[in-house]
Amino acid sequence: MNWYVIGLQQLINGLALGSVYALIALGYTMVYGIIKLINFAHGEIYMLGAYLGFYAITSLNLSLVPAMVLAMVSAAIIGMLLERVAYRPLRSSPRIAVLITAIGASLLFQSTAQLVFGASFKPFPQAIPFTRIQLGPVFTTNRQLLIFGVAVALMIALHIIVQYTTFGKAMRAVSMDKDAAQLMGINIDRVISITFALGSALAAAAGILVGMYYNRIDPYMGTMPGLKAFVAAVLGGIGIVPGAVVGGLLMGVAENMVVAFVSSTLRDAVAFAILIAVLLFRPNGLLGKNRTEKV
Amino acid sequence: MSHPKTKILVLCLLMFVMSTLAVPGLAQEEPIRVGLLTPLTGAVATYGQSVRNAVVMGIDSINASGGINGRQIELIVLDDKGDSTESAQAARRLIDREKVALIMGPVITPAVMAVAPIAQAEGIPMITPTGTGDQITELGDYIFRAAYKDSFQGRIMAQFAYENLGITEASIIYDIANDYSVGLRGAFKATFEELGGKVISEESYSTGDNDFSAQLTSLTMRNPQALFIPDYYSAAGPILMQAKLMGMTSVMLGVDGWDSPDLYALANGFEEDGYIVNHYSQDDESPMTQAFIAEYTARYGAAPDALAALGYDGVLIVARALEAAGSTDPEAIKHALGTVKNIEAATGTIDMDPEGTPIKSAVILQSKGGSWVLVDKIDPSGR
């Protein structure tokens, strides 16, 4: 088998995995862009999304699309509640306090999920049949296309919301200057709340897609993808929406290429080494602007 | 208004006095306390549930028939989630607070590796019904097991693949973060290459990964005749599914870790035709095995997997050893555990060995329509 065929095949796998990272990374980056908080509980929202989808399909007998909508809406509510209960009271506290709260919230979600859903691995219901699609020497599957397609659609929807709606304008204003935005009559509590809702809904969608793709969910499934998506967000430039997409896809493809051409043992190590290398040369991430501090 | 309160107080006092009187009245010795560490939740939960069910069943029947030398066995079950740290903490609790005479468990190799040094240091005999990692019994003379070793299991699978299936080129995918998986990969590879076969490619992942597409793509490109997947069902299931969906046509080879009712759902039917090495087969016609299967099925409504059979055997070994020791002296129990012979158990006749590992047979099973069918039985010498 030629090396470029392997490369092409791994590129396809990498894009599917990367679009999941991108969906999660968007939540990190939006929240950071607005309140400069790294929401470490975000990976757990992704996990909860997978479980909500699981129960929507198995207990409520919904098909994939309604189950996904239901899970996204529920996750959005959980995200808003999280912000309201855990982060809003600390908004004027030092950033480290909120960060520690976020880590606490993450552990709380994990342990609660373990208590409520059980710690066992659950096989995800196979809501759609499997088909393999041959593209010359390489192939893709309908699931990979679904992941990629849904991810792209949701990212386009987010882009439209952020760039072309009044709410998006308010969001961008809050991200630029919270106080000035408030003076202009923007209800910043509401903007922050909705930002959490949007990010959480995207993470829930990623959770369901991943559950279905890998056929397995568990209460700790959010930890590693959460961390990698965070890396992806930083890689692309944290706080910048297209950066999260670029970072996510790059991480997914890089991981697969490492397995193909280096060694599967080094997969995670190389992914993080890329992050360090990029940050050495572009401290604000790939799409970040180099801002000089004014004294 | 103090009247009813006084009444209750008097009643309590009366009950207390009666209970203190009742104990010597029964004239029974206090029970032997045995601890069981088993994962009832977590990534290997079905193992722990099977072991717990079988151990409880075994101990109930011993107690019903009069106990050990007239003493009942009291079982203390703790859930270790299959996690090494939790398992070590639970072991400390069994030793320090529960004052057990003997520990059964833990179930999976990494957890056993964490608990064994504690049991050894405290001088508490311990027997893992199911831990197969080679290093386990090298951790001390108080450490025993009811299962075979991974070097034996890996060798059996390599021999079966090379000699019976005629496979000369195989690939391996294994969990680099798990002693069990790493040990099996080593044993399989060594025997397979010694026989003249060739391991043409190897890929690894880490515990908890769920995306294997990159590794499997690389493996599929080399088109091996067989793929050896030495891991627990929670990883083997998704690997099997992803491999088959990728169009891999290799013969799938597995180990005892695949044996779980959850494998079928996780592999989504793609485990069909795969081979595993296991501790026992439900098709085994020996009366002891069939009696165990019948009793377990009647009690729990599902056929016992190998983990259950090993848990049951663990109880039989413990019972015989406690009987032979004649007391709960750790030194005596340790000696007995290493010397009891000819135990008619669910997985065959067991002879214990002072080294800690019993001398026993293994089976090769093939997956057919959601159950395991006996293909071959291999005696302890490895044929």
C-alpha cells in the first residue's frame, strides 16, 4: 500500500475525529472569549450530552435527530444553570477562584454521573445502520460523514449567530469590553448565559456523535476529549471562534498522522508537542493576533 | 408525656440484656471473616458482578452445610471499581477495620498488583480468583490465584493460531498502559515467533481511548491473517467493531478478558467467529462443571461466564485451605493454600502450588451467534 493512500485514509479519519474536538473546543473558546474563564466542566457537559442522548433513544424511543435536539436543549439548560450557580457569584473574584470552581464542577458532574448512570460502560444504541463508502483507494463511512456533516452544519450555524445577529453583535461587544457593553445597554448576564447555552449544546451534540461513532459511553469519557479540545482551542487561539475549528481539525489530523507515520505510542505526546511548538512561535495561537501590551 | 419514652427505654434495655444472654446460649464459635475486593462498577463491572455472585453462592452453600470446622464464613464485599488506588484503600480497610483472615480478589491484574504488596506486608493471605498477570504471584508467598498465568494463556493462543489455524502472519493491538495487556502481547509474540510465525505489525493505545481508527487503518493496510487483541471487553468490543467496519478480514484472536455478556453489545455482533483462550467452557460435560452451571443459572437467571466459574473455584480453594489449616492463623492458611490438591472445581481439577498458581487446563472457544462454543481443550502442560 502506498504511503499517500495511508496518508489520505488517515486524513479522513482525522477530519472526523477533529470535527468532534472542534465542536467541544468551540464551547471553551466562546466562554473564554467572553468571561476569560477556562470552563473545565465543559468536557463533562459533553459526557452528559452523550448520556442524555442515550436515554432519549433508549427510554423515550426517539430517533436520532429528535434525541439530539432534546439532548442539546437539556445540555444548554445545564450549562446555563452551571454558570448561574457556580460562576456568576464569583464573577468579580480573582480568576483563579473561578478556575478552581470550574475544576470542582467538573469533578462534581463526573461523580454524580457515576452515581446516577452507573460507572459501567454503556453500549450506545445504533440509531442508524452502517454503510461503508468507497472513494477509490480509500473509504469513509456514513458515520464519519454524519459526524463531519453535523459538525460543519453546527459550526456554520454558530458563525451566522455570532456574525450576523443582534445577539452575536452583543456577544462580540461583551467580549471586547464588558463595562462598555453594559453602558451601551447590553444585558451582559443574559449574553453570558446564552453563550454557555450555545457552547453546551454543541458539546452535547459532540457527545452523541461520539457515543454513536464509538458505540460506548461512560462517565469519564469527557476527560481526555475535554483536555484535547482545550488544547485545540489554545492551538487555534483561545477566544477566537474560527481558531477552535482550525485547532480541532488540526489536532485530529495530527494524531492520526502520528499513528500512521510515527508510532501509536507517541500519539498523545506528539499532539501536545505540537501545541508547545506552536505556542513557542505564536503565543496567541495560530489565528491569534499578536497584541503588544500598552503600558 | 414521658410515659411512652420510658416504655421504649425499658424495651431497649430488655432487648440488650436478652441479646447478651443469647450469644453464649447458641454456643457457636465466631465466624471466619473473609474479605472480597471486586469491581461492581466501572469499566470491568461485569467481571466483578460475576465474581461476587459466584462467591456469595459458594459461601452460602458452605455455611448451609455447617461451615468450616463448625465455623460459619462471614463475607465482606467491597467495590474497588477495578481501580488500583481504590482497591488498595479497600484492602487497607479489610485488614485494619474488618480484621479479615483472608482476602479474596481483586479481580483484574492492575488492581491485584496494587493490593498484593499490602497483603504481603501485613501477612494476610490473599487469593485472586481471576488475576492472570505473571508478576502477581512473584510479589510474595502470601499471594495466590485460582486462574492460569498470562504467559500460559498467550502461549496457548499463539500455538493455536499457528498450528491449528495455520496463521503465519499476525498483527497485535494492545493497551500500553495495562500490565495485563502488555504481558499477554509479550507472551503471544514470543511463542508465535518461536514457532516460525511473524508479527508483521503492532499498534498500541492507552486505557480509556475510544478512537482506534488510526491504529486500525495502519493495521488493515498490512492485511494480516490474524489480529490479536489482548484486552478487556470494554476495549476489545469497540476495537472489534471498528476493525470490521474498516473492512478488516483478519481472524480475530482474543483472551479471557473478552468473556463478558457486554462484549456482544459493545462489538455489535462483530465478535462473530473470533477465538479466545478461556478458563472453562459451558460445554464441558464434567459433572462438577454442569452442577455449578445449573446452580448458578437457577439462582441468577443467567449462565455463568468464566469469571463466575473462577470466583466459585476461589471459594472452593479457600474452603479447603481453611479446613486444612484448622484455624485462622495466617501462616497456617498460607501453607494450606499452597498445598491443597485434587479440588473438584468448576473449571476442572485444581492442584494448588506453593508458587501461588494452580496447575490446570485451558480451553479455546469460538464466538458463534452470541455465545462461546468449545473448540479445543488444552491440558496444563500446554499440550
